[in-house]
Amino acid sequence: MERLDATDIKILKILQGNAKLTTKELAEKVNLSPTPVFERQKRLEREGYIKRYTAELDSEKLGCNLIVFCSIKLKQHTREYGHQFMEAINKMETITNCYNISGDYDFMMKIYVRDMKHYQDFVLNTLGELNCIGSLHSTFVIGEVKNSGAIPVYPKE
């Protein structure tokens, strides 16, 4: 992979803010003509810096009024339980993010649900079906302070 130069970094930062920009609009923002910007963007895609383009949806307008961070502790640290948990989680659209973490818990998940009753149903009837879970701890979001979704883009050293 090539090093990222200042223009590559600027392109990545701009696209994180608005991936719908046309090549012409993006070129204007980085002070280049459209052809080199198009070529740079395609190279950044090819090299894996840009993984995909997505739309950010409004969770409240879609009826997902409650965000929950749920920490999971497996019953045992076995390959079978780990794989069983990860395979099941990847099929659950209610869970938007899941991380294997260190500390008192094994996994941290971000979950969007309609309300507390929906979360209760999810815990009892969906997570409750996974015999690999030893315990869970739920933290409910009171208010969102920052949710940029953007990854910091630093020059490579």
C-alpha cells in the first residue's frame, strides 16, 4: 500500500462527512481536477482504505428510541462458545456493533430497540436462547453527546 499524502487524507475526511459527493464536487473541495480525484478515490477503494459507502439513518424516525450497550460474559472461554456467540450475533440486526473486549466482560454490543419492553423481549427470547452466555450487563443511553461515526485519519509515519 502506498503512503497517504495530504490530498488522500483530505479526500477520506471529506467522504466520511458526505459520501454522496460527485467527483466534481469532491475535486473542488481538494483543489484538483476531477480525473485525478476519481483515480485517487478508486485507488483508496482498491487498497481498502474505503471499505464501503453507507447511508446514516435516523434511529428515532425509524422507531428505535432506545440505545443499549450490553456487556456479555461467556459461561466459559472455549472455542465452541466463542464461535457460537459470534455466529449468532452476526445474524441479529438489532445489534449494530459488537466488540470482543478485555476486562470483566468478553463482548460489548450496541443495540437499537424501540423501547424497554422490546429490549426485555430481546434479552429473554433472543439472547436467552444462547446457552453460551453466562451473564450480561445492560447500560441504557440517556442522551447522545457525540456519534460522528468517523474514523480519525492520520498521516502514516
